[in-house]
Amino acid sequence: MTFTSSDSASPPSRAQGESAPSPVSLGKLVGAIDQGTSSTRFLVFRADSAQLVTFHQVDLPTSTPRPGWVQQDPELILRQVLECISVVVDNLKQLEGELLWTSLPHCHYFQCFTLVDPADIVCVGITNQRETTIVWDKETGQPLYDAIVWMDTRTLDTEQVLSKSILVYVTPVLPCPGCY
């Protein structure tokens, strides 16, 4: 999804003889890959304001081949991440020259024709499912099995045995003198 002037009400009319706004760069951009249990998405924000510029999201199916088992196709997860990035880059290219409602300085009526370059993405953060596990073949890089999703209970008995046999030592965190 990309946010353009068609997403909002019509702009106020310009005074007679007033020129259209000059193109303005959105500046540095920040990307975010959000790969969750139910979907995969890639978002791009303006670095100076955290304003969402564009994003793409696709649903991620799960399979439950047995009671308590929850798994996902790891190759599909990777394909979805790549698809989301590709669509967002295409969205950014299409924004070039678009009339956007924005809060950029020096833009009359808060609209500007944009100068956007996907190379303006200066960093990408990643958030994922954390406890979901994928085992990869170290030689081929291919997954050996479906991803075992964090809500899968097939290893619950093993976890309970291990948790009873492992001693956990907790080191108290003491306040740092002079840190306050």
C-alpha cells in the first residue's frame, strides 16, 4: 500500500498565478521486515519523522498435521519476505513524481511532488517469530523440515523433563552506585 493524494480529500485550490509545489525528496528511509506467525510484511518509513511511506503484507498459512503440531513452510517464509521487499521497492519507484500529502517543510498545502529512490533506504530492521525453529542443512542451505512454530506442543514432555533436571542460577542485578 502506498499513500498518495488520492487517499485524502482534494487539496485547497491555489491562488491565481501560484505555481505547483517543487519536487521534494523524502530523504532517508528506514525499512522494517516484520515476519510474524500470521503474516509477513515490509514497511518503509521516513527516517526524520517515522511517517509510513508504503508497505506490503501477505498472509502466512500454518499447517497442523497432528494435534498440538503447528508448522510452516520455511521456503514460503523466505519467498514472502522477498516478495514484500520487491513490491515495496516497486511502490517507491511509482511514488517518484506523485503528489503526496505530507508534512515536508516548504510544501504548499502540505503536498509535494516526491523524489523517491529505493536507495534512500539506509537501514532495515527485522522482527520475527523468535521461538519458531528451522533446521537448515549447512551444506545446501535448504531447510530439513518445516518450521516448528512457537505454539507447537510436540516437545512439551521433553521440555518438562529438562526443566526439572537443570538448575538455574539467578544473579541479582545490583544498582550501579553513581548511575542515578
